[in-house]
Amino acid sequence: MPAVSDRVPAGADPAPQGSVPGPAAADATLPPRVRTAVGVDLGGTKIAAAVVDEHARILARATVPTPAQDGPAAVLDAAAESVRQALRSAPVSDSAVLGVGIGSAGVIDPVRGTVVSATSALKDWAGTALCAELAARLRGEIPTLRGPGSCLAVNDVHAHALGEASAGAARRASSALLVAFGTGVGGCFVLNGRVLTGHRSAAGHLGHLPSPAAAGMPCTCGAQGHLEAVASGPAVHAAFVRSVRDAAPADTRGVFELARAGSPEARRIIEAAAAAAGEALAGVANTLDPEAVVISGGLAGSGELWWTPLRQAFAAGLIPALRGLEPVPAALGPDAAVLGAASLILNPSATEEIP
């Protein structure tokens, strides 16, 4: 799964749409009957861990930098430390913590808890026995990690989608398509609370859909003409650099600032990228017929300059049966991934059964 910047368990009393479940009071230990789990969001820059209860409330959290280029052992040591820090400030007993769920960068085999493939963002990450190694580091703090199903993992975008489907923008939907537009373009389909990871654990690579707007353009995967080459944040910046050369800003944020200041070329490039994104989303929606379409990632926070052409292209591309379906922004921000990761433990059916 391509990296996505700003990656912006069903409960009896879910939070209102658009809000983030707040932490419970930490002045007393919760009763043992309250089920909790630790959710870990393991990315190339930082690792976040949160203790989450069965009502999708975050009780405690911790964040540590990712030693991305120091190898898998160092990354797993850091992940274990983030979990320990979160547990130290959580009002829960050891017996209440059912296990650890992980949303990790890379293509993750959810059955074996291993990293199938990964980019160079995490050095030598492919092949890592993610669940086995992290569980071995944490059994002293979480006794349940000795049991089957007590440590589970999915890709980070899949975890993000589970969070939004269980406690965020799509929590009342029976099916949801989540797509993140940021450093890359990644996605996930959640059906009846279960994330569909695919036969090879690689489902959701929406950034590698063919896009007419990207014809002939090289993609990060080595092919040409894929959506990510035109609709990601770096693609917007690269297009502006090609257009104006020496006058280009340093990053994508600068392109948006120029567009808001009145630059017709910056606006044209942003609108083209957003329209390509909307067109591709409509094609996927026509195929899957989701009840909800949720958009996250850095570009989703850039305002109507991006959202308006995306919505227009999306609506224009829908078949008649889907007319009226509208994409909505994600609601949980960075908490989505840890909530989704924790739901792997609190809701064991969150991933599809793979024969």
C-alpha cells in the first residue's frame, strides 16, 4: 500500500459523527469486565499506540519516532515501547487488555501477521514477522499475548478504514469505500464491519488504477498512467514544477497557497488532479456500490479548491442507480488507524476469512 500522509469497535454509545472519542477519566482503574485492546499505527515517521475500550473510547495514548532506517528489530523495539507508555497511563488492569492490533505500512498478511512487501520507507521491512515479534516483546506487560488471535495486523490504510467504519464517518453504513489522497493514493473496502484485504493481502491499491489524465506519466510502481501519478500530493507539486519551472514553490502546500492567491496555473493543476480523483472514485463506486464513500489524507484537508472539482467529477461519473451518493471527509483524523487496529482484537471478525 502506498504511503499516505496525515492519515487523517462498534460501541453501544458511539460518538456523534465528526467527533473523536475522548479519553476516559484516568483517576481509577476500569472494572475488569470492560474489554480493552491496544491499537498500534506503525508508519515510516512515527508509531502511535492507544489503549481503546469496547466502546471505541481512547483511554490513553503514546507516540514515538520510527527508527525507519535502523532495521526491523529497532522498529519493533520502538513499537513495543509505545505500547508500554500507553499502558502505563491507562486506567485498566492487565486482565482487561485482550491483545494488540497493528496497522502497519506495507502489504500485510492478516492471517500470518507478516509483512509481505514494503517500500524503502522502512528498511528491510518485507518479511518481518510483525505479530510474533511484537508479541514476544510485550508478553511481560500483556499476558493475553500468549493466546491465539491476541496479536493481529493489517495494512495501515486498512486499519484507518476500519476505524472510520466502526467509529467515524461511515459508522452507520453497511459498506464503505475509504480512499486516502496524500503522499500516495490508497484505499479499502469495508463490508458489514469487515475489511476486505484480498487473496494476496494487497486489496486497495486504488492509486494504481489506470487514469486517462495520467497517460504516459510514470508511476511510483514502475508502470505508467496510474492515478497516483496525477492525483497524489507530490503529483500536484510535480505538475506545477513542470509547468512553471523556476517559479515553483517547495511543496504541494505552496501550490495550494498560490492557487488561493489567484494563480490560474496552480488552480488548473489542482482542479485537474481532483477531477481525475473523482472520476476514478466514481468508477470504483459503480463497481462496488458502497453505502458510503469516505475521503481522507492530506489533500482531503485542503478545502473546496480540491473538493469541488472532485465532487463534480464523481457525480458526473456515477451510473443512474448510484446518483445521490456523495463522498464525505473522514471524521477521526489520526485516531482512525489506532481505533481500527484495536478493533481487530475487540471485533475478531473485522478481517475477511481467507481459506
